[in-house]
Amino acid sequence: MTDLIPLTALGATELRSERFGALTIAEDDSYGLASLTLRKGQSAPTPFGLTLPEAGFATQSGSTSAIWTGPDQWLILGEGKGQTDFAAEVLAQAPQASVTEQTEGLVCFDIRSDVEVLPIAALMSKLVNLPPENYATGRATRTGLEHMTVFLYQRDERHLSILGMRSYAGSLWHALVTAAARLAQAA
Amino acid sequence: MLIPHPLLGLRDSQEFTYLGDASLMNRPDPAGPSAEAEFCDYVFLRDNPAGVHRELWFHEQGDRSWLVVTRNTLTHEILGAELARNLPARGAE
Amino acid sequence: MTRLIGGLIDRTAPLSFSFNGKTYQGFKGDTLASALLANGVQLVGRSFKYHRPRGIFTSGSEEPNALVTLHSGARTEPNTRATVTELFDGLEASSQNHIGPLERDLLAINDRLAPLFAAGFYYKTFMWPRAFWEKLYEPAIRKAAGLGALSTLPDPDTYDKGFLHCDLLVIGGGAAGLTAALTAGRAGASVILADEDFRFGGRLLAESDLLDDSWPSEWVDRTCAELASLPNVRLMPRTTVFGTYDHGIFGAVERVSDHLPPSDEAVRQTLWRITAKRSVLAAGAIERHIPFQDNDRPGIMLAGAMRTYVNRWASAPTRNADDQVAIFTNGDGGHRTALDLLGKGVPVLGVIDTRPDAPVFGKYKVFAGATVTGTKGRLGLQAIQIRQNGQSTWLEAGALGVAGGWNPNVHLASHHRGRPVWDEDRLAFLPPKDGPKGMFPAGAAAGNGATSVALADGMRTAQQALAELGTTAGNIPLPRVTDTPDTQAAYWHVPTTKRAWVDFQNDVTVKDIALAHKENMRPVEHLKRWTTLGMATDQGKTANISALAVMAELTGATIPETGTTIFRPPYTGVSLSVLGGGNTGRHFRPYRLTPTHAWAKVQGAAFTEVGPWMRAQYFPRDGETHWRQTVDREVLSVRKDVGLCDVTTLGKIDVQGPDAAEFLNRVYANTMATLKVGMVRYGLMLREDGHLFDDGTCARLADDHFVVTTTTANAGAVYRHMEFAHQCLWPDLDVQMISTTDAWAQIAVAGPKSRQLLQRIVDGFDLSNEAFPFMACAALTVCGGLRARLFRISFSGELAYEIAVPARYGHALMERLMTLGKDLGVTPYGSEALAVLRIEKGHAAGAELNGQTTAQMLGLGKMVSAKKDSIGAVMSRREGLAQDGRRLVGLLPLEPQSQIPAGSHLFTQGAAQTMQSDQGWVTSSCYSPHLGSYIALGYLENGHDRIGEVITAANPLEGQSFAAKVVSAHFIDPEGGRLRD
Amino acid sequence: MKFSGIKVLKEALTGHKGWKPLWRTPDPKPAYDIIIVGGGGHGLATAYHLAATFGITNIAVLEKGWLGSGNIGRNTTIIRSNYLLPGNQPFYEFSMKLWESQEQDLNFNSMVSQRSIINLAHSDAQRDAYRRRGNAMHLSGADAELLSREQLREMVPFLNFDNARFPIKAGLLQRRAGTARHDGVAWGYARAADMRGVDLIQNCEVTGFDITDGRVTGVQTTRGAIKAGKVGVAVAGSSSRVMAMAGMRLPIESHVLQAFVSEGLKPLIPGVITFGAGHFYVSQSDKGGLVFGGDIDGYNSYAQRGNLPVVEDVAEGGMALMPMIGRARLLRSWGGIMDMSMDGSPIIDRTPLDGLYLNAGWCYGGFKATPASGYCFAHLLATDTPHETATAYRLDRFHRGYVIDEKGVGAQPNLH
């Protein structure tokens, strides 16, 4: 294993986390990411036993989950696989498909609520233009957030993952904490 | 505006990048006898209707699909949207 | 402060505020206007053109006169309507648009000169002498024009924006709005109820009709309490829905803390984009006045507003408690005001009713078939002249209420350009039949203004709207009301030879309209533009219909024939701060940072904005006093030893699939299908019109796997273009692509010693020229098992590589290379040195690929393969492109130490410097430490045939001209020996 | 009737009884030498120049609505000649010279105000591009100055110099540029044309062309058929629709451009300022309103109204560039139909049909061009040869490969 020391997307050695009222926003670099795209005529595989989800949804099986990202295309998330060649593992699971490494392509910020989904929905209503049903557990979609592009993945009632382009990590973090702080201030 | 994405439902048009007339899918035959003239018409000339218009929108901040949206340019009313990849690549009118 | 009985003010919560420096008292629940009236203040401002003294005319956002400046310093807020400004403790307001004190405005001279300033006067004069317009006339006009002034300081407050979604948006919280919201709320629909007022109730708070035998406000409070208890209902007071956009999207501004003393923490206003499946427009109606001679005095106001002030705010419209109040009306509305005034103990002079058969509803004098024909009182009404049965009499009056009928508030229903429909019975324009899809007008906004009718209309309308969504909403209990619908007669203005104001703020009178008619400015848009009618901050809300009536009378046409003006957003003014949202200053747009950004910062690098990216520009060292010293050093060490540069910003697109090669063959002008696995090829992409689109490299990692790089600027556009080519042109090809720009940290390792340096980090990988030649690529591991990609490509013209590792290791890899390369003289270099190196080598970049150029101009015409089809190939052969003789050349100034700036134009020596003789331009320019001379690249007519010729590079813009020798664009190593061995 | 200060004074003293209609309201005659379709700025200017410059007065201007109801009645009133390409710059400089004598030529104060324009550069590359453009301006005889950041700080201190996402690096200044009262321009030309005998016919929509063996001989209108020796079409916003009646497809897409005006304010902004790193440009009208705009909405539209995202985008640009305007309020927005050509430059040319001439494709640069467009279109109609400054505006330039693409974005109209 290499002796090089990785940096987080926010440019530090420590992961960042901040609390605002009922909400916690935390950087998470533990996921291995790879995009999986079917080739012509290929039927959908079941990598790691995952049933690949329909448009607008995500599925999970154990420590692996999949987000629908486009027709015949998914983003596979492997928990704890951030430091590994996750793309190779995914390819082994779906040898016919086109697989591209994305672990470093996206930064993941987790928004957790002490209570239930409402504070999360309230925060997101300041940032993205999606109707409330998108914050139902198991929903996942890509949209625009202050001139950036992000994936929203509602893991459970109290947990939303936001994945954005790694190079935008600083600005995405700023947008999230600014909105969260304003909500906390108003409450 | 809201674009009725065939797979994702109503989405903010801000997520999309607009290209223009869907006739841009009808790329002429480069080997044809009058290829250059046909390409010039294809690239430059438009019906530009005041009314129903079939046009290309790219879901840039979404699923990266190119859509053919049918929209009334007088009222902005949207009559439908299809995935470009599902349409016959040429002669799609 | 003198207050009447009752009202919806909290007398236990006194507030103090100042107007023009003087301190007054008011109560919680007051507006600035109601508090000023309670303090006997009638004069609050000056008109736009004639600087006439003006008072409070309305009780709402349609106010034309009572505009004040709020706050001071950076928070100064001009043109604020006193009538909708919620009072708070310490509120600071001042009047505007006068020189000297409000009572003695020096510019009141304009009123004396009024005859000169008739409609359109300025189009007819100020033409001679020519120069005087900018020097004399215009500055004078500008100084007099305008209303309030900005502070010229940045707005210190915080603004927010957000998105809301609902089944039903109810616009307006009056009688109709409340029943609509409650009907929908009880049916379980998601409802947003928005009202611009800080208290729901609308006219219910202003009228005295009892609901269920008690004050209307009690029913309003009960209803609001239930709405507030419903989780599916969102109540939004202080929220103005200002625009109706496509597909059920509305723009709204919530004034979150405008009603509180200014604070540096609190969000001041929030911009909401509301997406509603259906909407109910219950925005009420606006009362109109009846123009008559000198009808603009302070103390003259709308009769409905007068009711609001006495009923809701317990404020009398007069300066002194014993002043008499007169009412001028063409219908029953005026009589309501008289009754309410009497009920509050305000002395009533009488009601002047234009109708000969005027009714009487109570103990007050009625002047039937009478009109008001004049007024006195410069700074506040003192007397009015009443004309009845041919007799004119002057009577003392401290205030006059005018009731000319009501105009439904069709604004938001007309934003999609549907035209309002005239209703002869109601004498008003109703919302257009072809209004915005899914919008249902209700109550007064639909012409159903009587309280009992409006209450029922709101419920019925909500039921209709929800039915379209498949929701059945039941009836709600409606309160009992004892009201009788008002009747009125058409009466539009009192004829006079003097001035009768139609549009108060812009000083447009009946005479101005007559003049416009005489000058054939008759179409309503001509009328408006010629007289400036309806163009003030109130957008003519109290003026336009009366003006139409006057023009109709003059032309003999009907009012609907005369037409209406077009309604456009916003309904009322919206601050640019809230529209601009919270992201100002450095957060105007997000930043993209490279994986070595933190490292470069530590090195003390200077950074520069490159599109969305921040890039290290150069790395100054101690003792270097000028950026040129730094850049020269960086360039020389790349040429001599080895340099490191983060090139992550280049776009990277992963292309896979059995047809990947064929696909790339079609999007690149040159052939890609023949590229061998493990090799890289430079590629040109054209637009379909044959012009250069982008350039970059294409690496083949496997038979069915390529990595395409794009320029930093075009990364997004190229990806979109490739998806278009696949999805729209050739969906039959089995190819998959995805952007991986951010996944890999890519570092250029350039210079004669780059191989030596890299050899120290690769895990047993043979970098020899034989094993890994120029344009080779490979996947390998470095630094003990870290997966990486290595490309032997060169932008600098030196032996060079680009190495890519997972982004999170970019920082560490850079540090490692710096440490291991110390003895080799390794140097980090930034975007400036990168530019110098590529100019020395004659490589094209943004300035050469500016969208106006061709492969031929670059000297790469042969790359556009004629053997195969590719995007742009056919049209690149068009006459105009084929015959374009301009070519990219190098330019050496004869005077080596003088820089030929990029953007200079090229001429044959001695030729006149005109557009006709223009022979090209300089695209890029820099100092070449390698050559010890400034150098430049440029496109020159027949450039390739003119090597050796001395030409002129002219920069007349900055008074410069240079003699320059035309040379090859490749200033160093034209044979390319360096990058191959 | 001659307009003058004396006349205004005389009328003021005699109760404004002496004013006459600014123009007649004639009925269409059966035939004219030349018919101009479109009573907007360009159509009226063309009619004026045919009469005043080329002595052809048997002319009618047919307007489907009211005079000046097109884009001349809906724009941000900027006049400038700061173009880059040889096909454009001499034409716009010619237009600027005509602006400079506008009031005297027309005896109508259209308030041409040469208050200057500054185009801001936010990167070295942008500054270099402006230098290339400024030099082109000099080559065509126009004025231009390249301002340093320090000079700009001096001249427009209220801009965001110290806390900007995209710092201001330089600016291209044209002092002779500025603004003009848009309606006044239309009315000035209309009145001057009418005084020379031109029939201005309002509420008269062209519904078809009379074409006999390849030649246009007249038009069908809502007020009957009218014969014509020549027909000139200048109908920005309707070009494709009108020319379709003659069986032509154009290299044009119609888009909506929104523009905005704030509430009236005391003098604040000296000239015209354009943001180089966002979509925002602004000037202040004589009445005190900030007149500003940004980019087109970006999709084909004839709706004459736009949507909220562009409103926000423009306001964001304004706040980023000059945060002092935050406390001003947006008063009114409007949307105009822009006939966006495939290279961003206009067309003034004959058509394949004899007797039919086209003036179109002005994108959102039509207002500043009004005087020269009228002059050059009149020149073409009168002499059948293009004016020397308008030779590049050929209809066939697209197919032949001689596009005039100032922005270098190719055949994508919504990017021009």
C-alpha cells in the first residue's frame, strides 16, 4: 500500500463536520464510487446482489448501494471502499458493462437530522428546486444547486447524502452551511 | 418553465441546456451529391415557427439525456417530451 | 397623537418613529401612513414633475404619492410606500424629491412653469445648440428627475432564496382568499396562502359589515387560527406574489424582518420560487378616483382608504379633530365612508354624489347630482368648491374622500399577456378569459367584491381548482353577512379648463391626455409613452383606467375599444438585493479548486480565475520582486531541468464500448480508429459548421476504452457535444461515456530531467524511450502501489509526461515529486509559465481557438481527414473557409525588449492602417526567457509564405506600433527532437 | 410644423391650442413605388431615408399595430459602435455618426446622449480580446480607449473592485457611445417621413405577397391588396413568419430577451456599463430609472415574456458588479422577440424573389443600428446596390462560408 497520505475533498487531513440545530452536516470519504453503464442489449446485472434501481431511486444491499444516474446507467457506492480500486471490484461483478472509477470524482456530504425528514426538506428547499416527495427514503436524483450539480440520496428518514463534484467541494460546503446557519438563526 | 422528463417527471428547465430545432437530428448524408448545400441548410436554416416547435434540450444537471420537447413558442405550453435516443436518428420529424 | 375608538392597533405597545427629523408616536399594528395621519400629518412628499405637495392617497401598495426614504446610511431605502410600511420602534423616514424643506421645495418653481412642461414637451426642444444636450439640458433634467436617492454603499443586509411547491397557491388573504384556503386546507390539499399585508383579512379589516354579528376581524382571526393548525397549509403574511411565470411558477418576496429594527444577523427578505399545481387569484380590487380641478391636495384620498384608516387604524384623515370631512362619489361606496366616519365620531361635511337620484343611508348631508370643481390648501386641504344645480359654493373641509368605483386587481392574471375583459355592468376590466393556465380569479379580483359574494366565491373557486386535481373539497360554513351590493353610475372626470390629475405621481392631467389626442398620440401605448402615464413607481394602478375613459371620451370610442396597457411583472417593486439573492461578492459563483490547491497556497502561489477554476498562476520565491522574474525562472527550469504543474483542470472524458473507436472517428476531424492501444494522439474537433471547436488528446487504454482530454474552457461543451453526437446522431453505436475530470489529479512533469524524476516513483515500470516512447500511455502504480495513469505528452515541447492519480493523492504526489526532485532542480510552475512554454512551442490555446478560426488557419488543415466522415468535415471545405489565407505564425519584434500586445493588428510595412488593409491580429504574446526576447503568435494573411518578412504590428488603441519579423510559430525545437528522445 | 423652444414657449402662453398631429392617419392607396413592411424603428428610418436622402416619396409603411410597437418600443436604448469584425464595425460607426446629427436632421429631440459605454474585462484573455476590438474600432475611425483597473476605479468607483469572484482587470471605453430615447427615435422618424409625404398606415397587417413569375408585385393586407414596385421587409420579431409567406426559410431563430427598469432614482450611474463575467449591463434614464438587462432566456419564443431564472441571473450579475444598487427596486420587466441570426450579425439584402428585399436578423443589437439600417436599406431599395458599409450583410454568406461571427460560437443563435 502506498505511503502517500490522502487529503479530503475540503483540502484537510481531517473530515469536517458542523452542527446546526437539529441538523448535522458532515463530510464522508469512506465510499468507493464507480459508474456502471450497460452496453447495447445487455441485461441489468446484480452486482453485490443489488437490484439496480429505476429512474429517480436508489437501492441498497448490505454496505453497497446503487443510484440511478441515467438510462442504463448507475452510480455504485461501496461503503468503506474509499481507499480501494472499487471500480475493479464492480467490473468483476458486471464484466460485460462499462465501468468507470468515480471514487474521487464526487465528494459526499451527509446531512443528518435528530428528529425526522422535515428539517432536511426545509434546508434543501433553500437550495434545490425539488418537490417534497424527493425526500422520501430511497429516492435519489441529480439536480442543480447554486450553479453546481449534485446527487441527492435520501438514505433514510434522517439521513440525506449529497454528492457533488469534488473540485466544487468548498463551495458546496459553503452553500450548505450558510443555508443551515440561516435556518438555525431563524428558529 | 417545467420540462416533463419522460423518466423523471416535471423538472425545472434550469437543469437543462437548450440547443434548438430538433431537425438538428437529421444530419444529411455526407457522401450525397449535394452534401455541402444540404449541410448548410441543415446547420443554418430554421422553420422558426410561431406555434408548435420540436426542440432539443439536454438534461445537463440531471440524467444527461437529450430530450425532444414539443412546445408552443407563442404560449410556452409544453405538449410532450421524448428521449432523443429512442427516436429514429434520421428523418425524425 | 389623536386616535379614534376601536381599530386593530395594540394600544399597549406604543412605538416612536421619526419623519423628517421630527419624532412621533404610533402603535404596534400601525403603518407609517396610519401613524402619520394619527399625528395630523397630511403632507408627506412632492410629485415627480411639478413638485406639487402631496399627501397620503391610498392605504395600500398602489400608493402614488406617499413615497418616503427609509433608514439612513448603507440601508437607505428610497421610494418606499408609507402606506405599506409596518411601523417599528425607531423607524426613520424622510420625504424625497425636494430641494430645501418639504414645505418650501425650491423646485416647486416647476409648478409655476407647468405650461412649458406639457406632455411630450422635451421631444420638441433642447435641440440647439447640439452640444448643449449633454452639457446643460440633460444634467438639469436628470437632477430634477428621479425620486429618492441611493446611498451608493453596498447593501449590508442578508437575503435568502428558496423553492416551494404546493397544490394550491392562494394569492391574497382577504374574504375570498381565506375561504379558498380554508376550503382547500380542510380537503387536505397542500396550500400556500400569501398576502402582501402583515395581517390577513384584506378589506375585511377595513369595512364595518359584521360577520356572524361580530367584527370581521374576529372571524378572520378564528379562520387564520384554524389554517395555522393545519400541517398542509403554509401561511405567508408579508409576502408579495409579484409575477406569474410559466407552468404554474410564481415569484414571491417575503419581507422576513423589514418590520423589525435593522439587524446584521437576520435575513431581511427571501425570494421564493413557488411552483403551484393550481392557483386562486384573490388579490382584491383597487379603488379609482375621479379627476377634478386641483384634485391632488394633501388631505384628498380614496374614500375606501379613508374607511381603512378609521376602521382598522383608528386614524382620522384630517389634521385637526374638528375638521370636516367631505366625500365625492359616483356610487354607494362613498356613502359607506360617510357612515363609518360618523360611527367613529368624525365630523362629515356631506357626500357629493354625481347621481341626481343619490340615495341617503344616514344622518349626513347629500349633495345629489353634484361635483367637486375646485380645492384650496397648498400644503393641506382647506376648502372645496361644490357645483350643484349650476351653483358653485366654497365650503371648508380638512379632508376629501373620493370614490370612483373599483378596478379588480387583474395584474397577475394578465402576466401571460391575455387582455382583461370590460364588464359594462361592473364598469371595470375583469381578468382575461385566456389567463394563465390553472389560475382561478375569485372575489373582488374577479369583480365579486361584495363581502358576502366574495366569501362564497373563494370557497367555490377553490373547489373548482381542486376538482381539476381530482380532489373533492366540501363546503365550509360561511359567516352571515348583512351587506348590500353597492351600485354606481359611470362618471369618469369633472370637466375643467385647469389641471385635473389622472396620474398623480407623474403629474399627468386630463389636459395632457387631450393634448396627446390632439397630436394623434391616440393608441393607448402612444398615450402612455407620450404623457408618461402609468410609468411611475405605482405603474398607474390608480390612474390607467380613468385615463382610458378620458381618451375614450375624446375619440368617441368605448373603453374596451380604447384598450388596456400590458401588465408585466413585478406587481410591485422588488429590491434588486433579494432578486440577486444571498450570493454576492466572492460567492457570486462557486469555485473549482485543483487537488494541489492547498499545497500551492502553502507555497505562496499567486492564483488566477480560469473560468470556474482557481489556478496557481506562479510561485514567487524570496527576493523576486516582479512576477516576470518568477515566471522566467519557472520557464527556464522546465527547459533546463524539470517542472511540475497541476493540469487537472483539463476535461477528461472516459469513453468505452465496442464502437468507441468508430464513434471517436466521427467526432474528431482526424483519424482515431487506427490509434494503437497504449498510445495517445492529438485530436482536433470541429463544429458542424467546419470551424475549430476544441483540441486535446485521445489515449487508448484498451481496444474498447479511451480517455479523451479537452481544453479547460470547453470541458462541459465537448461532453454535451459528444452526448449529442451519440444520442441524437448515432444512437446505434454501442458506446458509453462519462466525465471523470474530478476523479484524477493530473500533474505535468516537464523538462529534460522529467524521466529521471518519474523513474523514482514508478513501481518497476520501464520509462526508457524504447519501452515508453513519445505519445505512449499506460496504467501503472506509483509510490508503492498507488494506481496511476501515465501519458507521455508535451505541451511545453520538452521531454514531458502527465501523470494522473486518484484526486485525493494529488497533493501528496506533488509533495513527493518535489522532495524526490530536489537534486534535479525540480520547480513548480503555474499557468503563466505554462502559457509561455506553449507559446514558445507554438501550441494553440484559447486565443487561437476562439471559435472564429479553422484547422487550416492553425496550419493543421491536413488533419481534417478526407477519407472519412466526421463532424464539420463537409462544411470545412466551403469556399469562404477554404480560401481563407490567414495562417498562424510567430512574430519577433525587431526591438526584442518591446512587447507586441495580444490584440494588435497586422499590416504590411508602410501600408495605411485601415480595416481594408488589415492583415490579421496577434493572438498571444509573452516574453521568452529562452530566446531573451518578446515573442508573439498571430494569424497573418498568407502567413506561411511570408516567413522572414518584416511587418507592422499596430496597437493604435494604446498608440503603439512595432516592426516585427514573421517566423515559424515554433520558436523552439521546430523538429520536435526534444520531446522524442 | 417646426419644433423649437420658441414654439413650445408660444404654445405654453396660448394654452397649447396650436399643436398639430405628429403624423397623418391616411388610408392606403392602391399602389406605391415602394412598400415598407413594418412600422418599427428600422422600417420608419428606411422610409425617412428613401424620402429624405433618395427622393422617393410615393411610399407606404405598413404596421400591423401602432407605430414603434416593435423592438424600438422595447429595448435598453443603448447606442454604440464597438464591434470587432470588418463586416460590422464600419456599419455601426456609420450609424453612430448618423445618431450624432439625429435631432437636427429630424427636428425632433430623441435625446441622443453620448454618455459613454464601458465593457469590463475580468481576465487577461478578455482584455486581449477587447484590445483587438478596440483597435478594430480605431481602424474604422471610431473612438476607443483601453482603461486600466486604476483608471476604472477613478471613473466608476462604485463597482466591486475589492470583493469580486471575477476581479475587474480592464475596460474598453467608447466615449461617443451612450443612449437615446427609444420611442422618441421612432416618433422622430415617423414624423419626418410623414412630413415628406410618406403614408404611415397603422393597424394594417400584411397577410401575403403577390408573386407573379418570380417577382413580388404587391402585398395582401388586412386593409386590402396594395400594389408595389418594390417591397422591403423590416419586421424584427416576425421575420421568419413574414418571409414564410414568400416561401423562404431564414437563418434565424426568434428568442425572448428580457429587459428591466428600476424605480426612479437621483443620478447615480454616469454611462453604460457592461459586466464581462456575468449577464448584466446598465444605464440610467433621464427619468432616473436604472435600465438594465442581461442574456436572452435561451429558448425559441414568440411570447414576448420571459421567465424568472433570467430575472434572478441578471440581478445576481448586477449585485456582483455594483452592490450599491441592492436597495433599488425592480419596477418593470418586459420581453421582446429577438430575431437571432446564425452568426449574430444582420441581413440587409435582396432575396431570390425580384422586388422583395429583406432587413432582418438584428439579434438584440437592432436599436443602435436604426439610423444606418434605415439608410442602408433605403440605399439598397433605391439603387439595388448595397451601401459600402453593409456589403457583408449578404443572405448567402452562410452557405458560402463568410459568416460574421463576433462571438465565435457558430450556428447557435441563443449564444450570440
